[in-house]
Amino acid sequence: MKAHLPYIRTTAQQRELNSAINRQLAKHIREHEADYIALALWAARSAFGFGRKRLLRYYEVLANAARELEAYYDMDDSCMYLAKVKLKECGIDVEEMHKENQILSYGVEKNK
């Protein structure tokens, strides 16, 4: 009987794996960023009746907030994470809200 030894990655392999994952996530965000923004703008239009002028202003505020968070914390492409942290500080836990009402399923069945 042979013993089954689990595969253990070296530090360099783990670093390379994390780097590859981060590259794939950055690529996904670049490819779908306009979709996420469109969803946010459409929600503002349908829920609050924003017209073209107000939607453009909202978009500018959104883009500026992302740039300011990244500049202030000196973190590239981390504005979404930082925004979640800032919202949590004022009592809005986006992660918990998302668990309860998951809108983007990515083709995966929701846990019932």
C-alpha cells in the first residue's frame, strides 16, 4: 500500500499561482467593467428616474471616487474592494446583502 502525500507548492509556485489569478481577475474586470457600470447606471435610472444628464454626472462621480480611493490608498485596481470596506464601516455589508440576494450567478446554481 502506497501512502498518498498531498502536493505542497513551494513559495515561488504559490507566488506564481497568485500572480496568474490576479492577472486573470484584472483581465476579467477590464473586459466587463462597462457591464458593471451599465448595470449601476440602469438601476439608478429605473429606480430613481435619472435622466441622461444625471446619469453622466453619476458616472463621473463613480469614476472619480474610484480614482480617489486608489490614489489615497496607493492601490491599483482595488477600488471595488476599498468601496466595500468603506461601506461596511458605515453599516452596509455588501457581502451579506449579496449572500441574501445574489444577482450575478455566473452560471452557478444558488445554494438553497
